[in-house]
Amino acid sequence: MAVPSTLSPVTRRRSSIALRVVIALAAFFLFLLIIADVWFYRAVRAALPVVDGTMHFSSLSAPVIVARDSLGVPNIAAANLHDLFFAQGYVTAQDRLWQMDMTRRYASGDLSVILGSQYVKIDTEQRILGLRPIAENVAANMDPAEHARFQAYADGVNAYIAQHQKTLPMEFRLLVYFPYEWTVEDSVLVGLSMTEFLNHYMYKKELQREKILAKLGPELTADLYVHSSWRDHPPGSEGQSIENEVPSQESPEEDEADPGKKPAKRAKRSQQDKEQAPRGLKSSRGENPLFSLAAGSEALPVKAGTAFDWFDRESNPDLIPGSNNWVISGAHTVTGKPLLSNDMHLDLRIPNTWYEAHLTAGGFDVVGVTLPGVPYIIMGHNQRIAWGFTNVGPNVEDVYVEKFNERGQYLTPQGWQEPEHRKEIIRVKGKPDINLDVVVTRHGPIITQLVPGETRKLALKWTIYDPKVKDISFFEVNSARNWQEFRAAFSKFGAPGQNVVYADVDGHIGYQATGFVPIRASGDGSMPVAGEDDSHEWTSYVPYDQMPSVYDPPSGIIATANGRITPQGYPYTLSLEWSSPYRTQRIYKLLGANKKFTAADMLTIQTDVVSEFDRFCAERFVYSIDHTPNASERAKAAADLMRNWNGTMSTDLAAPAVAYYSRLKLQELLLKAKLGDDWTTYHWWMSPVWLENVLTQQPQRWLPAQYANSDQLLTAAVEGAMSEHDVPRALSTWTWGRVHKIDIKHPFWSNFPVLKRGADPGAQPLSGDGETIKQVGTGFGPSERFTADMSDLDHSTLNIVNGESGNIFDSHYNDQWDAYYHGTTFPLPFSTQAVQQAGVHHLKLVP
């Protein structure tokens, strides 16, 4: 029998109405969701590049064919240079416009107007540094032919912007802004941003060193700030047998059978060994001992902060670029012709730093990677030569302490002078404008507000402020046909200072250091100096013909990995902070093997993950634990994991994690004993060399007071590292891949949970570390891998990190990641026949 309802008719009607309202609202919101989804889908599809068909442009004088291969890499074939660079600008904008816009905004200090007030700090720094005025000056004084090529590129970018006013990439649409016209100055700005990244850091090191000197005195400071090692291998420095080198008279020898066995001492060393052995302590690549993301060290994975950590240098203060390059003559190859390899180490980002392209116009025929926003090929090969880069790390900045009076004047040798004032307006999204007064002395801008806690008036002198350092020589490099033309092209290259290796189809190989490096009237540029007189001025630059250079060395091998490039007795100071020498040493060791190499062998070397330095540290830890009677069982377990380890930083092994974090703890113990809470202020690329010297020489001045000997200290370091809260009880499960991961994020899309999965590869275990040839960190590593085979350029290979496209919905957004991550690569077609066979899409640009 039905139970009668207890609800009144009025209540039932109200309930029915409420239900209908809920259903109607749900339907309405579902409708809105469908509309939004359809809009989003159509907007996404409209923003994808057109890669087939025909397009008309009034700026062109003849047809241009853009043939893309299966990876989306464009081969741009034009009848003349103007049309070629117009097309390069257009095609690059198709794939990377938002990246290009963000790069120029970062460089010029124009992010806050789009991204909000949290970027005022970055904008303020960039406005003080003044890259935009420099770019305007360079563009205004550019050679007319060069300016025409840059303008053609800008016209191509603007043609894309005009054509897609309503179908721009989704980042523009969701951030609700429109890109302003691209200019020649913008292209120069993009190049300057790379110069800033590669060569703008020494002033911070000067200020850090000043503080440490005041606290430690000259002896200990000299120990920490080393700039050479007995392991260094400058290009062309033949006669150094790495296998026979020894670190010092007190240094233990390796015992392959038992790393924990008491090492024997060499009874006698040659005079050459004595001269090469270190006389003081040395130091590594800007390593913040426990949590650095530096190029020379790895860190615990860190959680991304703001949406645009892409531009946040504060969270990664030591992220200084590394790189490897080498070239071997035909005497070492299967084909009898040179092989040249290059993997430039940079912070990893999506979109990738580089954009692959092949540019052809008549005799101008060059392929490799480009910097989005800049014409030409930056690294690659043409029909006759190939080249690749690593960073020199030249000392091209000085800090001057200026004296100001109450009237705002500063003291010079001619008396009190009025500084320049550059007025800057920082526009901030949703906030009032910020007026910034940039004070500029004869040395450069006052940067005091960029240095927390600083009260002195500090002026930054930097080579890019010199009008002489303005030539852009990549057209000449792209066009060079031999060693003489190649060297002549780089003679005008002012910044950033680079190590360049060279090979040609005739079988020659070479090396050239580039960049304008100051010669100082006094001092070496390692510390801030007084600005009121001329005693510390720059008198000139190191003459180009006296920069390190090697051509066809007898060994047939040239390699650089950011280590010292100057031989003994070199008369100039090029850099105070070379990278630690272990990568360079390892490269020479592998290339010196008694075999004939192929292009595939070059990739094997590029992905090598053996750390001789971490192995060295592990052996010392094992010995110390074995000789410390009261060592804990946990320390003994750690020693057993490291005991027979060969230094391979593999993700499935526990020994790398144990050794790596133990050496970081050792560095912490050593520095805390001297610097107290300021121990994290020490950042130096060669800090591993300092640590190596402490371990081999065991100087009493570095032994903390609470330890009776170095064995106790090293044992305490291992015990301390293994006692951290995140270290599991079973050390054998604490693998390197568990603590060391690569995690690359898109600065915009990775913040949307629905899209995050497709926006970035996600955190994945990462082999290698800062002292392996495959130099990597959480967000740092090889930005490309390239090998040129001079016997047949179609056998050359190249891959970037993620993909050609910056559009998350493009099939070429992340299609190179698997090859990059797993250490494989792709052929780089070059000949007309190879390009035709590789072509998948064909776009014709016509007048």
C-alpha cells in the first residue's frame, strides 16, 4: 500500500521548481562549458602553423620554399638573402612567437605589465642593466648590409603577427595581450639576453669573495678561490698523459681491487709532475653545497614556484652554463675525415632554447640551431666547415666603489662630476607605474639596490657597455669557407666570450677563443675597486691574435668543457673562474682510446655518466670509514655500497647518491667551521678542486677543531648525510634516480592541472651529475647534441631537448624528448637530395 506524502502541496511545488532551476542551471553551465570547449579547440587549431600550401607576401621578390621534415625542422630555400631572412623570421614566429616575445620582454625589463607585480624585481634589474639602450645603439650603428638582413627577419616576424591578429598562440589570448611590432632592436635584445646569461655573473662573485676574504683572511680565501688544477688540459697542450698524472706527493693511488685499502704513496715523481701538481687548494662550478641547481652540481629536486620560473634567476643563483665541444682529425676516425661534436649546457626550458633550421640562398647554405628572435645559424655547419661552442667564462665585469657627495656628484680624477640619469618607467599590470631613476657613472650603472644589504654606491663596468663590443659576425661565420675566413669572422665577435672548435671538409681542425676580454691597469678584477681614480681602469682588450688558438695539433684532438684554456706562462688573465677540470679530463681520456671513431661513438661520449670526481671522493670516504674504529653501522653500510663502485652515476645505483650527498655534507662541515651561518655564500665553479685538495693534502688549517683527524671528519660527513630525514633506512634502496630527477616545465601551461600532463615530460630519473660529460641537474643539461661528419655531411646528427614547436597542441611540441632522454638522436639532412627525401610538408611563400 502506498504511503501518503507528508509534504504539503506548496512544499512539493517549491521542490519541483528548485529541481527545475538546478537542472536549468546545470544545463546552462554545461552549455557554457561546451561553448568554451569549442572556442578553445577552434582557437588552438587556428594557432597551429600552416605548413602546406601557398601564401602571398608583398615583401618577397621571388618564391621561397619551406620544406619541413618529420620533426618539423624547416629547410628554407630562397633566391636571395633578403627573402631568406624574411622567411626565417616568419617561420620562426610560426613556432616560437610567444617565446620570442617573452625573451625580449625579459631582456628589456617589460614583464610586469603582462605578468604582474611579482616581476617588478626582475624588471628593475633589467632596467638598471640597460640592455634596451644598448640594443638601440647597436641597431643604430649596424653595418647597412647587416641591418638589412636583420630588418628582413623582423619584417617576416611582423608579417606573421599581422596575419594572425585574431589567431595568435593561446598564451597571448589567455594572458590578454597583443605582441607589439618586432624590430631590429628586439633581435639584438634577444642576443644580449644570451650574453647576459653566459657572461654576466662575475660581479656577484667579486662581492662574495670580498666578504669571505674579510672573514677568513688571504690564505684560506686563496684556498677556496682556486683557478687552476693539475688536471687542466688547455687546447693544444700536448704531452700531458692523464693516465700518469698525480695530484700531489701525498696523494693516494687508486686501488681497483680494494678502494678501501690504505693507498700507497708514490715514491718519486718527475720534475714535470712536481710542476703540474697543485700548490694550493682549489675550488667547482658555483656549488651551493646542499641545494644548488648549479651547472657544476646537482640538487634535491625543488618544487616550481611562480608560473614563470623560466625567468627567475633568484631561485637558481648558480645556474651558470657549461658545455662540451670537441673535434678529432681524420687520423682518429673510421672515414679519415674529422668529426666535430657539441652539446651546449644551459637551463632546460619549454620551448627549447634553440630552434633547428636549414637556410639556403644561392651559395649561402647552412644548417644547425638558431636562437629564436635572431637571424642566422648560431651553431652548425655549412657546405665546407662546422663549428661548435662552449662558454669561456671570461672576466668581463668589474665593480667600482664610487664616492658621491651630498649634491649627488661622484668623484673622478677630474674632480666631482654629475652622473647621468636614465629615467625608466616600469608599467605593472593592475598597479600604478613605477618610476625608476638609473644613475650612471663613467664606469656604468649604479647597481647598489641589486645587492641586498649593500650601502656603498657600486657601479658595474661590463664590456657590453663599450660601443666597440657591438659587431654581430654570424653572417660571416655562416659564410666562411676555410680556417682563415672563420678566424677573421670571429675576430669581430665581442661577446659572449666563447671557445669555438672548427672542422672542414679538407680535413683540418682548429680551436679559437673569442670575445673581448679587458686588460686592467692593475689587479685582476677579482675584487671591488675604488672608482675615484684611474688605477684600476681597463687599458685595452686582449689582442685577438693572442687569444688561445690551435690549428691542426699533432695529437689530432681538441676539446673544451669550460675548463682552463690558457697554457702555463700565458700573459693575460682571461678568466678567474674556470669550470672544474673533470669533464675535460674525461673527454680527453675517452678520445685518446686506441680506436677509430664513428659519429655514433661521439653520441656515446656525449652521454657518458662516469664521474671521476665522485669516485675519487667515494674511495676517500671508504678508506676513512674503514680506519675509524667507532664508525657507525650505517656509515659502514654506506662504505660497502661505495667500495667497488666505478663512478657511474646511474639511476639504478645507490652508490652515486651516497657518494654525492656525503661530499656535499663534507663541504658543509668544512665551510661551516670557517664561515658559520654564512657558509652558503661560497659559490665557485672549481669548488670540487678545492675539496679534492683538502682530501689529498689534508691541511691542518682546514680540519675543524672537533675532529682529531681527517678520517673522523670524512666518517662524520657520511654519517651526517645518511642521517638526513629523507634518507631511507635501507640504503640500498636510496638510488640515484630516486633523488636525482629532471623536471622541465612550461612556464605557462604547466600550471594548469588539466593540461599539465601534456605540457611537460614530468619528473623523471636522471643519470649523470655536474662532473660527468653528460652534465646535468634538475633543470639543467645539454640543450642540444650535435655531431658533424665531415666525410659526408648527410651523416651528421642533431637533436634538441623537446621539439621545434612552442605550441603545446602541435605534434612537434615534444616529439624529440624520448630521443633526448634515452640518448639517441636524429640524422640532419643537408644535401638537396637528402632534404627532398626528408620533406614531409611543403609551404610556398610567393610575392
